[in-house]
Amino acid sequence: GIYLAALLGNGLIITAVACDHRLHTPMYFFLLNLSLLDFGTISVIVPKSMANSLWDTRAISYLGCVVQVFLIVFFPLAEYSLLTVMAYDRFVAICQPLHYGTIMGSSACVKMAAAAWASGFLNAVLHTAKTFSLPLCQGNVVEQFFCEVPEILKLSCSDSYLSVVWAVVISVCLGFGCFVFIVLSYVQIFTAVLRIPSEQGRHKAFSMCLPHLAVVSLFISTVIFAALKPPSLSSPAVDLVMAVLYAVVPPSLNPLIYSMRNRELKDALR
């Protein structure tokens, strides 16, 4: 049910933005890309899990596991980069409105979106290559309902995790850089909004930012909550809940968050 709701929500946004010329703006262009990434994120895990459940099996091929690890890294990291780009879009729209059309031209938007997708792709290649370059000799049972890097590392018989650690360090540094950029952007956005003399103007400016801020908060909080879970709480049931939390919940809620108070999107869907 959650999967179908996520497909429907993201599919409606993709269709509305693609077909309605009134939504051919930078903000909705980035929203279309976000929906595509959400569509991919939830489709990496859930269909295979449903198929396994229906066919009463827990098997996945080695190649299938490699592809799953790649896509699980690719889609979330690309989405995080895109959310950073969307924060910049909101910053320019509110803090530099007279230059918005010049700065956020169609060519610039395409390049920024392509950079977000490329960053996810390169990180995914790095993590997948480093993870599967380690020899695996601790059996072939992954204690999770999908293949992810930590579970694959448990099967390794090598203590040489240095290359994997470097890949993680690179991703963490990039993620922290994006986080700092988002925070600084919103500090300047809120400073500019509070200077707007009219209450109606402040309300309109806040309404432009709140959906993006809510999506960013949901994404970061679920990832941090899953990553910083104490080892003492680790168990198959808890790991399952954590995986669902960061892999299924955000893609399902993002369309709802963006469409809840967006009149233009609602009009396009009618």
C-alpha cells in the first residue's frame, strides 16, 4: 500500500510538471527530478521484497546484490545533492529576486540537476567497487531484506577496510558540506524574510520554503537516526524498522509534503 501510494504521488507530480507549461519553472523542474529520485529509491527495495514474500524465497543473485547496493547508494546521495541545489534555488528566489531569471536560467538548472545526479553516480560507483573488491568468505546470508554495504562487509573475511573507510569519509565530507550549505542558505533566507515589512509578504516567502525545509529535515533525520543507532539496539527487527524508515518513508511522504499547500500543483492535477 505504501509503495503504491509513493508511485502514485510521485507519478502525479512528474506528470503534472511535465505536461503543464505553467509549472515549467526552476522550482518545479527540480521537484520533478526529486520525484524521479524518490521513485527510484523506493523501487530499488520494495518490489524485490514483495516478490520474495509472494514466492516464499529470500534469494538474490550476486549480480542482483551488486546492482541493489549501487542503486541504494546512488538514489539517496543524488537526492541529497538535489535538495542542496533546491536550497540554493530558494535562496536566489528570496534573497536575489531581481536576478532570479538570470541566475536560474534553463541551462544553469539543467547543469545543477545533472551535477546532483552525477555526484550520486560517482559515489555509488566508489562505494560499490570498494565493497565488492573485498573477499567474501563468511557465508552468503545477508541479515537484512535487501543488500546494503554494512551487511555485505559482515560477510568479508578481510580486515582491510581502509578503502571502504575512505569511501565513507569522502561521502561524509560531501554530505557535511551540503548540510552546511543548506543551513547557511536558510539563515540568509530567514534573515531576508524577517525584513519584509508586510505580513502577507513574509507568509508567502515562508510558504515557498517550508515544503523544501520539511523534506530536508525528514531526509536528514531519518538517515542520522538510522546511522547513529547504538550497536546495543541492533537486531533483525530493529534493523528492518530502520531500513524502512530511511528507504521507504521519505519517498512516500515527499509528494504529500510538496502538494499539501501548493495551489499551482493542485490546479495542474485537476
